[in-house]
Amino acid sequence: MNISNYIFISDNFLNDMECDKLIDYYYKNKDKIITKSNYIYCDMQPNKFLEKKLNKIPSLYEKKYPEASITFDKWYLDEIRIKHFKPKNSFDNWHSEHSTKAPLRMLALQIYLSSHKCGTKFYRYKTIKSEKGRLAIWPAYFTHTHKGQVCPDNLNRFIFSGYYRFRNESI
């Protein structure tokens, strides 16, 4: 029996220039930056180039996992952020994206904006390596418990992230 892990990866989803543009957005919007214990993030509203790209994601995921199309029309992308991990920092605690604080999260989305010798390590699955422009989507549940890895080269890391969640009127 072949059981899928529902982790979708698409390399070169964003090109180098698009990744650099998002990192520039982060640096130009210092007034929107929020500091957490191990990373810094900047909320954002997608501009036209990014919105066009983001609108393609549901059909890419549904093509690989057709069973997701049953409810995808009831989901929307939320908490769109650019995350910055300074050298020696990562979100290195095992966690999942679905919790009592975020019960409507269905899928986690990440686009790596910089390449590194590290990535997102899953408890039960392979590690997704941080490759500039790489899109990764996975279920938000405990089945996909994961953590970030510290960059061994002590470099700044940037990740674009968001969550597909149920619309309140859908439940």
C-alpha cells in the first residue's frame, strides 16, 4: 500500500529576483516588523506579482492530491509573512501548525527565499532543504510535526509563510 505524506514541493516556484524582492520588502517595512523569541517577521499584503503566483498554489496541490479539492473552495490563505531567522536562530521546537490557538489551519505553506545547508525537519518524513524559490505545502496537523534547523554557516535565513485555513462561514 502506497500512502502519500501530503507534502507538496515545487522547486523554482519563485525565481531569484522574486525572492530578492520579498526580502527587500522585509527590509523596507521595518515599521511592520514583529520580534519573537527566535525569529522576526513582517506581515504583508501580496502585491500583483505575488498574488498571481499564490493563486496558482491550490490547483498545484489539488493536481497532486485530488482529494483536497473537496474542501479547497472553503479555505483561504492567511497570516502571510516574511520570516527572518538571524544566524544561530531557528524555530527548533517540534510543533505542528494546528492548535487550540489556530484550530482552523488546514495547510502550512512556505517558500524559501534563501538557500542554506538546513531546512525544515519532519518528525516522520524527510527534511525539506532550504532552496531559494522552493515552495513547500503540508497538512497543519500533528501528523506533520516539524521543526526548523539552524543554518550551520551562520547566515541569515528568509522564509515566506502562510496558512490555508477554513473560512469561518464554512464550519
